[in-house]
Amino acid sequence: MLYFIILLIYMGLFFYLQEYLQKHPLEVSQEYVQPETRALWLLWHLGGPLLLPLMGILWGGILRPSILGWVGILVVSTCLPLIIFLIFAWWTGVTPAWVVWSLVGAFGLFSLLFAPLLFLSEASWLLILLFIISLLTPPVLTILAIFFWAPELFPFPPDMEGYRKKALAYFTGFFTTYPKPSIVIVKGDPKTRIKGNPFHGSGPGLVITEAHNAAAIKDSAKFRGVFGPGTVVTDANAQVHSVVDLLQQLRAERVEALTRDGIKVNLPISSIFRINPGERVPALGHKWPYRSSEAYKAVFAAEVNPAGKTPLDAHQPLPWEDLPLTVAKHYVKQEVARYNLDDLYAMGEQLPRGAIGGEVKRRVKEEIEPKGIHIDGGGVGNKIIPVDEDVVKQRIEAWKARWISDMMKKNGKIMAQRQKQFGRVRGQMLMELTQGLFEESKKFNDLNPKEARTLVTVRLLETLDHVARSPDVKALLPESVTMTIEQAHRQIVKWQRG
């Protein structure tokens, strides 16, 4: 009856503890926790009620020990599970060896001292052996369950070297209440999911990146490298230095520059780039391609630009993503200085901005690609605007005056050519007309001079009337001239008939 009551009490305590832990989850300590304290916390969270000497109490009714025998049973049934869990903690590397073996030595010594008391009972050797096996079975089964279950719980890829042991170390390190931090990269921004201490925390830390991100890891003394995408296991002193976006990047900005004739203009520039992937291309089922060595160069190629910054921030390096555009702005200013303002707006087979963009891209590639950044494209936009509005107005007026002058010159040339052609045609017509009249006058040699002059006049008016009626000539003559010629012709015809 006593054993039944003890069993009920034990089960009640077990369910109460389970309910309590669900409502009060484990909190990571923000203050330093001593290694031996972490080991005790780990034992409590791993074993929990299994560490209580229930098995010894239940076996007491079978072994029927004396009072001293009861002491031996309780000590042994408590120490043996502790020793098993401590050895497991040492194997995972979470608990320092000196802490493990100190506690194992202490518990082992207690077990050796009180184990002989087990024989102060009516039990046989076989029952005592079964008692020992029953004490070892629960912690061993618990460890086996953790061994197979923990790696499936956390995102450790199976192809990672030693992934199972790392998963167990991460699992047990969390239950020491003082682990290393766990960080998840969300939209390129590191988010701490489990706070911890990167220097003194137990077990490994985790950095989980997005599919197109890698993490630059450093410690207090040196840079470890660029790792990912995926799950990155961190060890002592490791911290996230920065997040490297492996996708193609686009940066655009407007920049001011001086032309050769001293006019400040504002123009758009852009740069398209990414971490050098080498010969590899993206493929389904594979990590995003990149060269870790090239990413290392890019991260540490950042330059210091103190312009416009406070003294506190003046020595902060620019992110690698800003380097291509920063270099491009410098070269754009140099190239624009080779052109006058009017040259920038000139038309031709190759636009000036295209020539400027091509030269800037070439020089940026020469400077940036050795730093691990591959330049895919970039150039100068077409909206080039003088900064001073008065300059715009002046240039418009100058262009207007130049256009009017050019048009007047062209019109003058056209009029001169027309007058020249008209004079040549008129002279030819007069010559032909005179020659015709001269030939006609020869026919009137037998007439008196008055009649000859009259006939010549009639022929002249008929010729003029015939020419005036021609559509090409009629369109050029004033209407009054045409009417005068017709009226004179009618008058002469009337005179002839009269």
C-alpha cells in the first residue's frame, strides 16, 4: 500500500512538473552562468523526474533491505542516472570535461561507498543486477530518443559533416540556460531568435540564411569567412559581421558634374552587379552559386568615405553594395568634364551619353571586378539637366537665335538661287523673243515703216499673251499684268478689224 501511495505521489508530481514547464518555458539567462551550474540545469531538464529515486523506492519492496540498505538503494538509484547524463553531455561537447568528470567522480564515489549496502538485504545477486539494469534503462532510452529525434527537429542538412552530433550539441546547449545565440536572416536583416552569449555560451550557435543570402562570420580577432546559404553552425566567439545578398543588385543615383565649359549638370547613373559566381549558374536543388573567396574580397573591399558624416561615423566603411556606384560617380565626373553642354545634347550615330556610359563601365569593371564584384551593366540616363535654371533659359534663347539665323541663311541662299535661275530664264526668253521678232521683221521689209512697226507690235503682244497664258508663268505673274496684256491684245485686234 505504501508503494502504491508513493507511485501516485510520483505521478502527480510528474504531471504537475510537465504543466509547469509548459506554462513557464525555459528562459535564456542574460548573465554569466558558471559551467557547473549549467551542467546541473542540463541534468534537470534532460532527466527531470527520472532523476528522482522512484525506481529505488519501487525496488525496495523486492529487495527488502535493512535501513542501511535503503540508504544504499536511494543513493545508487540517484547517482547512476546522473552519471549517464553527464557522460552524454561531455560527449556532445556542451559541458567542459573538468565539470563532467568532477561530478562523475563525486557521484561514482557515493555509489561505490553505498553500493555494498545493497547486499544488506535478502536479495540475490541476480535481483541486484536487475536492479542496476533497471536504473540504467530510463536514461539510456532517453538519450537514444534524443539522439534520433533532435537532428530531425533542427534544420541541419544531412550532408553537413557531423550534423547529428552538432544537432545534439545545439539541443543540449539550449537546456544549459546559457547557449550561444541563434540568428535568422529575414529579408537581409539578421534577427536574433535565441539570445545567448557568443563568447562563453554552451554548445554551437546557429545562423539560418535565406536561399539567396550568405553570412559573413567573424570573431573578436579575425574574419572566419562567408558561409551559406542555408544553416551555418557557429562556434566560440563567432558573430555575424554582415549579410551578403547573392542576387543581382541594381543601384541608381543622380550625380552633379561640371562640363568643359563650366556648367554644372545633373544626370542619372546606374550600376548592375553581383558577387562573382564564376562559371556556375543557378540550378534547382542547389545552393545559390557564388565563390566564397570572391565574397570575402567584396566584404573587405569596403572603403571609408568621411564626406558628410559626423566624426563618430567618419571611419565607418561603405558596404560593398555601394562600391560600384561610388566608383562610377567619380569616373562620370571625369568623363563629363570632356564635353561642352551642347555636345551632351548632340545627335549622331552614337549619343554622347552612350559614349560616357561605355567608358565609365569599362573603367569601373577594371577597378571593381578584382574585388570580387562582377559588373553586369550600367550607364548614364538620358535626362541630363543643368542645375541652374537660368542656364537653361539662356541656352534655349541661344539655340533659338542660332536656329533663326540658320533659317535666314538657308532662305537667303534659296532666294538667291531662285533669282539667279529666274534671271537666266528671263534672259533666255528675251533672247528667244528678240530673235523671233527679228526674224518676223524680215518678212515686213516690203511694207512701209509704220505698218511694219504695227505688225511687230501685234506679234509681240501675241507672244506675250501666249506666254502669259502658260500655267507655269500665269502662277507667277500678278493678275493685273495678265489683264493688261489681254486688254492690249483685244485693243489691237479690234484696231486691225476696224
